[in-house]
Amino acid sequence: MRTGLPLSVGDLALTRFAVSPMWEVVAAFRALAADPVPAPHRRWAAQVRPRLAAAGLDRGWLAELIPPHGHLPDFLNPVPGVPVAELAAELAAIRATGPELLRHDLDCLRTDLGARGGGRGVRAGGRGVRAGGRLRVLEREPEQALRRITVEIEAFWQLALAPYWSRIRAVLEADVLRRARQAAERGSAAMLGELHGTARWADGTLHLSERHCAVTRIATGAGLLLVPSVFAWPRLLTRTVAPDPPQLCYPALAAATVWEHRPGPRAEALAPVLGRTRTLLLAELDAPASTTELAARCGLSAPAVSQHLTALRAAGLVSSHRAGRCVLYARTGVADAWLDVLP
């Protein structure tokens, strides 16, 4: 299927980029539901799937709303109002979803579920989780259901994305800068034509050749919103809802570098400054982990690890992310920057 999005001079003038946490939530959950998980994300998926299963998030609202294939609910991706959106603002917009958009999304989801004979959630150990009747609850009690959905999104964020967000955001913002420079040096047509392998610019129209990409000018407002994503790969995702501008969520350049293992030996240069134990903990936090996990890896007691993590967090080198009983610790962008410049 080939679709085309005509872009007038006015549309090009209103074209902008935005970083959206909710687009990453939706694309990340879909990546987890894929069988197999796309190759660039398998290391991340192996880390987060056990956490999500323990919290029951592999069989909740998101499992029914975000299928591995088919329609993605438009209400989950409100238009970001700023270049780098905050999750809290996007969740507030989701809770304020109007009835017309909600009905449209429910109809599309039911059609897809009927075609597949049921839904599946995030897979754990190769098994799919059957979706329940949450769509009916969303139709009968939309305000209450939307609140519950945003609570679950926040929990998913804390377990699956927040510990990695400094790295993800750095990749997304770097992509925006590169695309903006490309547009400045070679023109917007060149930039748009290289967003994705299925995108082609010709005769004042952005042509999309993937069958699942449906975007029209008639159904949407002016302009164009371009949203880079670490998790969208290998697809280009679209949203067309009047009167909003159309959104194109595309794979960010160098997205796979988020999950690259960062070798620990370089951290040894920090030992005289931070101490060997805290340096060891920073090196182990190449992947986010709990106090218990770090204690087992490092041969330390959990209270000792907790004390060191408190000091590292006070120094801005570690962040903590709570979801239910689980608390994950992650290196901050400051700590990553220190490690990156070490010899």
C-alpha cells in the first residue's frame, strides 16, 4: 500500500521535531510483544521482561491496547506541545481524551482483535498472554479506565524506560540535531526523503510505501510533526487525527547504540576519586539493577550497597526508579559522560 502526504509551503514552514516519551512507551511495548523481539532491543528486553512479568504489566491494559500488529490507539500519542515532552504532560492529555477519538480507537482495536481471534500481550518465555475485556471497561467507564491506564503507563515507564532514559534521550536529541543540519545544508526535501527506507519525496508529496502507514492531509491539520524513536525500528509509525498535524514516528539514527555494552576497565581511573567500591557499582550499572542484584554481583551486603548508592545518587551519578516494590538504580548521563571521556 502506498500513501502520500502533500506538503504545502505552509506545511513545510510548520514542520517540527519533538521527543515524546509516550511514543517510546508505545513503540517499546510493541517491540516487547514481537516474536522475536527486534535484534537491536534483545539485550534490553532480556533485562526488562522479568520485571514486567513480576509486576503483572505483561498482561494488563497495555497488553490489550498495544497489539504486536495492527492499529495503535491514537489517544496514546497526543501531540507534544514542546520540543522535548514530559511524560506527566502526555499522561494528562491521555486522561483528557475526548469521546469521539476514544470511540474511533475502540472500533479499530475490536476490528483487529476480531481478525486475529484475540489479543496477545508481552511474551514471557515465548508464551503469549491473552487479553481480557478491558476494551469494554474503557467504553463503559472511560474516565476511570483512562486513569488506570495512565497509572499502568507510569509503572511501565519506571521499570522499562526510566532507568535508560538519559541514554535514550541523548540518542533522540542527537538525531534531531542531525536531521535539522541536513535540512539546513541540503533542504527539507532531502531530509524528509531520508527519514526511512519506505519514505520518498517527489512532486511536493511525501510518499510512504509500507502497508501499515496510513497518513492523509484531508484528515489532519496543518504542518508535520516528526518524532524520532529508539524502539520504532524497523518501522515507520503514523498518527493522523484532526485537527492535529500528522505525526511520523521514525527510527532514530544510531538507535542501537543505546544498548551497547560499555566496557568496565575505563572506570578504574575513577577509583582514586570515588573509591573502588563505588567505582565498581558504577561499572556494574551498565545495565540498571536493584540493590539485591548489585550486592550479589559485587560480593557486598545489601545495606553496604544501599549506603554507597545513596552517596552516588546525592552526587548526581546514579538515579533511582521505583515501581511497586521494585527499585532500580541506573547511571545518570553525568556518570556516562565521565566514563566516556576516560582513557
